[in-house]
Amino acid sequence: MDDAPLVHGKARPGRDAGATEAGDDMPGPIRSGGGGGDTATGREREKVGIFFGSTSYGTADAARLILAAFGRDAADLYDVARASAADVERYRRLVFGTSTWGDGGLQHDWDTFIHELDRADLEGKVAAVFALGDQVVWSKSFVDSMRTVHDKLKERGAHLVGSWPSEGYTFDASRALDGDHFVGLALDKMNQRDLTASRVEEWVSRLRREFGME
Ligand SMILES: Cc1cc2nc3c(=O)[nH]c(=O)nc-3n(C[C@H](O)[C@H](O)[C@H](O)COP(=O)(O)O)c2cc1C
């Protein structure tokens, strides 16, 4: 029986990366690919590493949906508050999620983790981004944080996939737009909560193809 934690990474004082708004209702633990070492096993390289930063659990819950959509044997989940460049480098396929704070800024734990990415060699890796935001209250900076993460990954040499149509959202401006597509999946739990699950399902099914998993 595999007793690996659902969310991987080293514990930091005062943080419980495993918590979600709904509680940990995922059925049992996922298999860990690496057991905390810095060297990728062949199995880990083939899995998807999902990294998220979340303040009020929205992005954490979305990350768990993404994990479930890939299948818990096919992906590992990390809270960026506990993750390092070495964790990222274990995976060839990567997904990164942040929520949006301030006026288009990154989620708090990303302020540190973005510098971990500066130490990571992402050449030859394929990556996708998702972000949570609020298109009504923060209509002029909707999911701007997704652009910051996307551009950092690109700068570090990753090949970015996973763009998502902006149709179905109403907002004034977003730095995360390229024409009529977001650079990754935009989610809005405040105003479109009931669309989150279907958006994640569709996005992950596209990612499977773009990641060369089918
Ligand atoms: C103070 C504050 C600032 C925010 N700024 C933005 C913003 O600039 N753009 C945006 O799209 N959403 C913004 N939001 C909305 C959050 O990103 C949204 O509530 C998100 O679901 C939080 O995700 P989390 O629970 O994973 O942290 C803001 C929310 C708060 C409370």
C-alpha cells in the first residue's frame, strides 16, 4: 500500500499545503514518483508535475481537479510554498497554477517560488499554466498573474502549451490574453464556479494531446 502524501514537498512552518476549502476529499493518497530525492526516476519524467500557489484554497482545489483529470498515477501535486527548483526539474511535463492578488500580482507564495524557477533548467520541458481570478471585481486585471508565470517559464526555456479561448468570460482587460486566447486556463470560482469542473476536464484532455500522452 502506497502511503505517499497527496501534496508533495518539504513542510514549512505554519503551512498546511494539504488543506482545501472542501477538505481533502480525494479518495486516498497518490503514488509518489520520487520520494524526495533530487534525481528523476524514469517514471517521474513521464508523469506530470503540478505546482500551485493558493491563499484561500481556490487554486488548490482546481489543482486537485487537474490531478484527478490526469489520473493520480499520472501526476504529482506540489504546493509552491514547499517546492523547489529540484522538484520542478524532475518532470518533463509541467503544470503551474497561481491565483491573482493585489492588482494583477502573483499569489503570495509565488513571490518566492518564481525565483526558484530562475534556478531551474526548463529546456526540453513542456509546460502549461492556469490561474484563478475574479472577472467582475478585478475586471481590468483578470488573471494577469498567469502572464507572469507563463513568461517566466518561457524565459527559462520551456515550451508552452495549453492556451484557452477567452469566449465565455466578461472582463475589461487581461495581460494573460494573446488575441482571443488566454495563455493558459482561466478559472473564476467567484463568478463561474459551476464551470470550473468542465473547463478543467476539457483543458486536461487537450493537454494530454499537447503533452504527447496519447
Ligand atoms: C485583495 C484581492 C485582490 C485580488 N486581485 C485580483 C486581480 O488583480 N485579478 C484577478 O483576476 N483576481 C483578483 N482577485 C481574486 C482572486 O484571485 C480570487 O478570489 C481567487 O479565486 C483566489 O484564489 P486562491 O483561493 O487560490 O488564492 C483578488 C482578490 C482579492 C481578495
